[in-house]
Amino acid sequence: LNALHGVAGVRVEQTAPEMFTVHVPLGSSPGSYHVFVEVRNERNRIVLSAEADVSGQAELAKEMAVPAGNYRLQVVTKNSSTGASLRWSSDFIVK
């Protein structure tokens, strides 16, 4: 899997057959974030979703498993202190 091009550092890497890890950068300054990750299949059905509250980390790494195929990833991060949120989406392939 390739990094999500032009998507502010969010990247997906295949770690094993039918397994991948989403890496979500949270910024260089410490803070608290709410992170939402959603994966949809080619028919636009949600196949995976996850949420996490993260504090004091520069990046969240979330490992997930799906059957081989084409998917769309959506990631939303919200800074718990400022309320600022960012949204990314991109297509990727799992082998």
C-alpha cells in the first residue's frame, strides 16, 4: 500500500495479508484528540470503524483487518482543547 498522497501525512501500510495499519499524525504539540476512522468497501458499505481518544502522542497507529479488495478510508481528528477538526479520505487496496 502506498501513503495517501496529498493527505497531510495520513498513511496506510499493509502489514500482513489482509491486514493494514492506518497512521494518523496528530501534530507536534502535545494535546488531546478524538480520532474517528471509517473504512468502506467498493459498494460504499462501512466494513470497519474505530474511535479513540488520544493524549500526548504525535501519531495514532491503528491496525485493522479486512478481506483483500478496494476500500475508501475516512479519518476525522478533533482537537479536544480547541475544537478544531480535520478530515481526510482516500482510496486504498488491500492484498
